[in-house]
Amino acid sequence: MTASTPEELRRALTLLAPDALPTFDAERADALRQAREQVSAAPMRRFVGQWAVYVAVERHPEQAAALWDLKARAATTDSHEEARAIAAEIGRILDAACDGAGAGIENGRGAS
């Protein structure tokens, strides 16, 4: 099931990645503040889109582990070639999370 509201995302995180809840709550509060200041739903749409992708990745433990490993490698590499390869693989994982029912986000549009 695709989570598409902050409440559904939070429930999913409670099961999949409880350590992410403090970050989720802080970012949600910030998105709400921005939405009020801007009188716009865009900050909340962005927030929901980003966290929907996070949840979609976390629903597949092997995929999530690969993503976190790639991020750690990216932070330590000095090779531009390796960095490009890592970025491409991260992109493939995130694209897969965005496809179809994964996060309910169309590729190319993002969560803006």
C-alpha cells in the first residue's frame, strides 16, 4: 500500500524505520511552517513526496541497505569515476522507488 499522507507515512515509518521518526517530525513541522508562511501547499507536497520515496525504499530491505551503502561510499570516494557510478546506481534505486505504486510519483516530475 502506498502511503500518501503525512499520517500514513508516519505509520509506515513506525514499522519500517522508527529511527527516522524524529527527522520526519522535524521536517514535517518545518514544511507546515513554510506552507503557512508562503500560503502554499508546495512545501507539504514536497515533504510528502520525499518521504514517500524514503518509505518506498525502506519497504525493500535489500534495496534500502544498498542505498545506504552507496551513500556511505559516495561520502568517502576520491574518484570522480566511482562517484559518477555511485550516483547512477543511487538514481536507479530512487527511480525504482518512484515507479508505479512505489511512491506514487511520476519520474521526471519529482515531488515539487
